[in-house]
Amino acid sequence: MSPGLRLRRWSPADAGAVLAAFADPVMAWQSGEPVVGLPAARRWLAARAEQWDAGSAFAFAVVDGADAVLGNAAVGAVDRRHRTGWVSYWTTAAARGRGVASGGCRAVADWAFRDAGLFRLELGHRVNNPASCRVARAAGFAVEGIQRRKLEYDGVRHDVELHARLAADPAPPPVPPVRPGRAAAG
């Protein structure tokens, strides 16, 4: 992970940061329920804690040295029988283009292999989201194929590019310096 960034569990005290992150229109599709007020932000956080306690998903806040929330990196849909999980990530508007998503994605994958005992991690992104593809590749996730018309947003079906990373894969190479720019949420 980039210097000064780290993963930590989400806390109820993060409700304001979650609400601010979801106020960005790019984040509209990142939650099953719109996060439009503090009660919704608290429900989002409570759901992450419940999933963690159940062992079905593990979400981390990606924070800087001052503990400011810059994003989320998670492994969900955990299948203990097959030791698999689904990785997702998003960043706040201010953090995009700074390596936060790729650093968080790499770190959560490393955690899932080391601490959660998973072997295969998958993630997917809309094919019209090249920034999320760059995040996946920088985090060591290889392209495996296209899932045709998998997602539907606002009545439009989108193809999804599937990526995977195995515990047996070599570590991804160091991330090159990040140029300023805007990257989309995963």
C-alpha cells in the first residue's frame, strides 16, 4: 500500500465520512440502498459489521496517516468451502487518481490470502470503466473474460470484465508513480 495509507475496520464514528463519500454521484451504484442521510450511513456501517461478525464479508476503510477515510476495500461473498471471495473497492472523490484504490485492493487481497485463508479472489468492473480495470491490474488481478450483460443500472445492461488473483500467483509488481487524474469507483 502507498506510504501513509493503511486498512482498518470501519467504525460507527465513520458515519459522516461514509455519508460524504456517497454524496458523490459516482458512488450511486456502490450501495444497495442509497446513502443519503446519517441514518443510512449508519445502516451501511452496521451491515459491514454484521457481515464481518458472520464471516461472510470483510470491509476495511482505507485511511491516510491522519486516519481520514479515503475509500473502502472489501472481500465479500466469502465461500469457506472453496476458499474464494469477491473483492470490491471505492474511493472518495478527493482520493481518486492517487493510488488509493489499487493500494487498498492489493492490501485487502494480501489480507484475504494471509489472514482469512482464501485462495481465489475475483472482482469485476463494467467494461466502460477503464479506471477500475487499471486498479484491478495494478493489484495483480488477471483478466479472465467478459460476463455479458451482467449488471443493470437505470434500465441499461452492462458487460462486466472478470478478473481473478490466486494466492499462488506471484506478487504484483510495484505500482508506478500515480499521475493526477480521476479514477472511477470499482
